[in-house]
Amino acid sequence: MSDTAIKTIPVTKKTWQEISDLKQPGQTFDELLSRMAEREKMHRLANDLKRIEEEEEFPDFKPRYIL
């Protein structure tokens, strides 16, 4: 992998164990963390959409037509 960066991320022993426990056999930490990041983004999006729906904060939308 040409875009691989080797980084050290300090975590507690407890956090390291929790992350390690989530890793599936054969799965790399890169794959696990990438999947976790994607899930977090989806979770945040869902929460934002729910909040917007509850507050009824819908922005004005004026479509543009290109002829």
C-alpha cells in the first residue's frame, strides 16, 4: 500500500482491549477503524436528520433550471 502511514495513537489498555475485541479474525486494524469511522459518520448523519426533522428546520430550496 503506497498510501500507508505508520502512526502511533496513544490509548489506554482498556481501550486497546475493547478495540482488539471488536477485530474479526483476519481483519486488520486499518479495516476495523475504517469501518468504525464509516459507521460513526452514518450515525451522526442520522442524528442530524432526526434533529432537523424534530425541529422542523428545513432550509429554503429554490431549484435552478438550466436550459
